[in-house]
Amino acid sequence: MENRPSPQRAGFYRSLPKIELHRHLEGSLRLVTMAEVARTHEMEVGGTDILRPLVQIQEDEAFTFQNFLAKFGMLRQFFRSPELITRMTREAIEDAFADNIRYLELRFTPLALSRAGGFSMSEVMDWVVAESQKASKEYGITVRLIASVNRNESAQVAEAVASLAIDKMGKGIVAMDLAGNEAQFPITPFIGIFNEAKQAGLHMTIHAGEWGGAGNVAAAIIHMSAEHIGHGVRVMEDPAVVALARERAIPFEVCVTSNYHSGVVSAVNAHPISQMIGIGLNVTINTDDPSICQITLGDEYQKVREQLGLSLTTLRERVLAAARAAFLPEGERQALISQMEKEFPV
């Protein structure tokens, strides 16, 4: 395998079987769908040319976490009805299917999705759950859902989301996620809530070490029982935290383009994914927000292969690492691992 010429066609990467552990529903909306909704609801954002810089990163703007997070303010205005929430859930799964993603963990933020239409969080969660079940059967892709809370939200909101997620565990919700601005909001208010949710049977993935330092990664592992770390690239700043994560084999949900667009790294070729893998960290490759970043997971596979120098063997290992990290019962996880071992080129 290593002697073959480096593939240049995007179609090759699109054809590879994939696993996505870190994708936000709110960051997956199609631009054409948003433009249609804007016209239908007479939103004052104009056509796609005017809308695009409001919801997608542009090359001529500042690559900062503040600017990156600002895109969500506009994106969340499009969840205006049950029909739109179900449509956008379906389209996110359809797009994953088109990219040959076989297993998808799709996270969504109930409070944020409920605001535009004045819905209850329970209603929003039911709509996302129901549509993800339908779409996953239609497209033959396994989908599991992660209920996300942002750090700037209150502990009361987190408690309500956790309670609802526990109630809906048998319907496809498998985990909780803490996301958002880690540079300004600590995990402290959420520790007890997330640990109780884990005791009730939910898995835990925590955004850390993206816009905050390695200490946030350690805190997520030690105090919040994180099974996965979202992003986590700044773990490299502290050898002791690297050792902790390596000892516990914590999967890192790394998102290269997102890290560049949000200012975590200064350039794609400055991303530490190769170094993370080289020192034995359990790295997986993901998109984060494919619409905001205007990418697919196939694009990310091509990027790490052709710009960051990962071999096809290493790429395959990282896909298998994602399969081993999937929030699935053991039997289903082993079946997924076997499937990927057979289907990924060797």
C-alpha cells in the first residue's frame, strides 16, 4: 500500500469508508437550504452571496474563536419549525451518507435549537431523535445522537438536558457533550450534573484543549469522567497531561480545518495531529462543522494525507481507532470494527 502513488482525486477520499465522532447538527446546515428558508420566512439576509459570510468562514476574515462562534448566532435562526428541524436533521445524515460515512455521532444543542421557534427542549429532542432514526434506516448509516450543552448556559439548563437525555437513551441518544467557549467559561458548574448523567448510563465527551490550555483536558478527564475529548490539540502543551491521556487511551476527536478556522493553529500545516499520533495519543479525524468550514470528512482525510503527511496505513489506523471509540454496545462496536477492517483499502 505504501508504494502506490499518492492519490490526488477527491473521489478517492470520498469513496473511503468513514466514521465521524464529532459533528454538530447546527454546523451542518446546507447553504442552499438556509437561503430557501430565508426567502420563505422573509429573513433579512438576502441570497446565498449575502448569507454565505454570515454562516461560513471566509478566507478574508479573522480566524478567531470569537468569529467562529459568531456563525452559530445566525445558524440557529433557521430552526424555525418542527418541519425545518426534521429536514435539517435528515439533510445532515444524507450528506454524511454521500460522503460514505458508515457511523455518525451527531451532536446537537437542545436549548439553541428551541429558541427560534419558542419550542420546549423536549420537543426539539424528540424531533431530532425521530428524524435521525428514519434517515439512518433510509440511508443505511448508523447514527447515534449526543445532547450538547454550551458552557455559557446555566447549570439548570444542563440539568434539564441531562434529564431529558437520560429519558431518551433508548431512542438513540447515547452521550452528553459540553461545548462552547472554554476560554471564558469553566467546567465547574457542570461537574456534578455530568457525572450523575454518566452514572445513569450516558457516555461523556467534553470539548477541551481547543481554545483553552492542556489543563482543561486534564480537568475534563479527571473531574468529568470524559471518555472522549473534543479537539484537545493543546494537550501538547503539557507532557503530564499527554501522559494522562495516553495512559487512559482517551480518544481525541480532532478537527483539522476547524482548528485552523477558529484560530487554534496558525496554518493547516502547523496542526499537531502528526505529532499527537507520533507520541501515542488516540487520535480520530472529524469535521466539527462541515457547513461552517465548507468541507466534508473526505476533504479532511485528503488534507491529513496530502498536506500533513499521514500515510494511508496511519489513516486506516485512525479510522479503526474511531470505530473502537464509538459509543455503541460491545457487540455492535466489534461489528463496526470488523466492517471497517474489511472495507478500508489495504
